[in-house]
Amino acid sequence: MEMSANKKWKMSGSTLSFKEWIDRENKKKEPEGNFIPFYGTADTSSVSNTIEDTLKQSRENIAKTAGYKEGVDTNTIFGLDKKIFVFSSIMIVGSLTYYFYSRLKKKK
């Protein structure tokens, strides 16, 4: 069971009069700024269209400023040129093979 406003005022120990205190408490409950309540019954298609348009514009701006390409570049693997990636992979595999071969040879 919820307490009455009068009991809450007495328990708060406020120096304000009851009328001033209740007005202040009511103002606390009111939303501030340009708040528009959304209850789910409004037409959401215009909101979703606005959001989609904003996202599309921001993607276009990012693509222009960041050099983002829409198409897939077939000359790269993990952002590296294919030739550099293959050469690096061969060097890594070769060095690991030599390392494990030399350790195996030392055990014998």
C-alpha cells in the first residue's frame, strides 16, 4: 500500500509548505525538454523512413570521407596485396618448418 502525499511530506522533513512541496514533487515527475511520449500507436513508418534516410546519408558521407569502396577488391587478402600475403605466408611456414625440424634433429 502506497503512502499518502501528506505522510511522504511529513517523512521528508522538508521546510517547505505542503503546497510548495507537492508542486516540486509533481514537477520532478514531469519530463523535461521536448519530450514526445511514444506509446506504440503512432505511425512508425515515417520515423523508420527518417532513420533509414539518415543512415543512408551518413554511410554516403563516410564513404566519401574515408575512401570506403562499395565493391570487393579481388587483389587483396586481409587488406594486403595478394603477392605480399603469399610471400609472407611462405616465409612464415618455411621458418616454422625449419625451427621444428632443427628441434627434432637435436633430440635424436
